[in-house]
Amino acid sequence: MPAGSGSSLAKCSANAVKFTLRSSRNAYEPGQTPTFLLTARNVSGSDCKVDLGPDSAVLTITPANGDDPYWASDDCPKGARSLVFRVPAEDSITYTVKWDRKASAPECATPKAGAAGAGTYLVEAKAPGFEKVRTSFVLEAD
């Protein structure tokens, strides 16, 4: 659950918290919303806080056969730019991200129209000071 950003909790360090990322399904049929689960596991003996908002933890979705991200969580975030969560000692929290299959463009520029086509995609999460985590998923054809 989100902790107040003014919380006196220490920030989580890469030694204390390990991230994992998984897709809720390996493949999505047309009409299904791709959903990703970013889990922060605290292996230390004390609670800490981590910011999973778009200014700190960036998720990108890239076609497996391409280099340029199709969508990025920091391109044009709606809502809070900071989402601070308390990660309890020796426990974990999971942050869920849903993707509407639409492209995004940096600084809220107009993205390309339409929805992502069938194929394999890579989703990656990176937060400053932590190791990148990634997984893949498939958008199935009609």
C-alpha cells in the first residue's frame, strides 16, 4: 500500500530489495489487456520505501524484433508521478501495470495511431540504483 512520500522510512537499497517482473499471462488474445506485475521483495530485516511512480520506475514495451520502445510509462504519465510504497521487512509488494496496447510518445507528443500488432514483445522495468528486470509476452493474432 502506498506510504506517504514524507514518510520517515529509509529508501530501499539494491542490497535490501530485489525486483522481479512477470506478465500475468504468456500470451494475450485480441481484446485481452496485457497486465504486468512488478514485485519488490525486501530481503532485509527492516521496512523501507520504494518509489514505483513513472518518474522513478520506468516500464518499457518493445517489439522483440525491434530496438525502439513502442510504449514507455514515463512518456506521458497520467496521475501521480511519484508512488511511494512501504516494503515490509522480509516481505514483498506487487505493483500492477495494465497496458492498453497503444503506443506512447515522449513528452506527450502524438503517438502513432492504432494498437500494437501480433507478435512477441519484451517488457522491461528499471529504477535508478536497481538491476533492470525484464520478461516477454505474446500478442496473438485474430
